[in-house]
Amino acid sequence: MDDDDAWFEDVTRTHARALVRYFARRAPVQDAEDLAAEVLLTCWRRRDVVPREAVLPWLYTTAGYVLANHRRKRVDQPVEHLPDRGTDPRVGTDPEISALFDAELRGALATVSGRDREILLLHAWEGLDGAELAEVLGISRSGADAALSRARKRLRQAWGERLSV
């Protein structure tokens, strides 16, 4: 096995699940594995330009392009149909309260801009912060921190407006 093969095997083993989760949260679940495979195929083909110190941010950036192309072919998945993820400790395990909380959160997310929503989801769902978030967004670290802060502020405002109605 040469160095490229070993590197790609490691990339696949380390990041394939994260890519599938990324797509499962943003596209029809049944397409998630195929879309992740498309990103990995692109990674293999472009292995000479993939930054070895920032593979995951490169994969997420590429995933954004793959998703955009996929959406051009299909209808976008509405925010209210995103799969549920985890249990919020403030809500507990009561399914009715959890469903209400999820619906309110989805409603608030639907009112912020697409860029803000993507920043918030990359941070919350994909666990990106700091340098990785900056890499995916194609901006500086301080710019990414500021963008995340602004997105959080706008989501809090949207949340507050929904609760005060």
C-alpha cells in the first residue's frame, strides 16, 4: 500500500461517518451515503490539493458544493423535516415537550439567513469551532468567531420573537 492509499484509507475511516451525518441532516436521509461517497471520491481525485493539516474542513467545504449540486437536482428539504438529534437537557425525555421544543427551534432556525443557519449547524451538529469553521467558511479565524457570534445573536432574537408571539 503506497502513501496515498494509506492516507485515503485513514481519511475514509476517520471522516466518513461525519460526512454521512452532515448529509443526513441536510438532505434526504436515503441520499446521505451516496453524497458522502461523492465527497470522498472528490477527495481521492484531488488528493494532491487536500491540505493534510485540515482534511475535515476541506471535506465539509466540498460537501457544501456537493449538497448545492444535489439540491439543484431535487427540492430542498424543509427545515421542519430535519431529523431529530439528541435530547435537550432543558426539555428532558418527554416526547411531547421535546417535539414542541424541536418545532420552536426549527421555526427560529427557519427565520435566520441561510448563511447563519449553516454556521450554526456546522458548529452545533458537526462540532466545528474556531480554525475549522474558518476553513470551511473560507474566512479568517476571527471572522469565523464573529460570524458565529452574530449568527447566535440572530437566532436568540428569532427565538425570542417566536416566544413572545
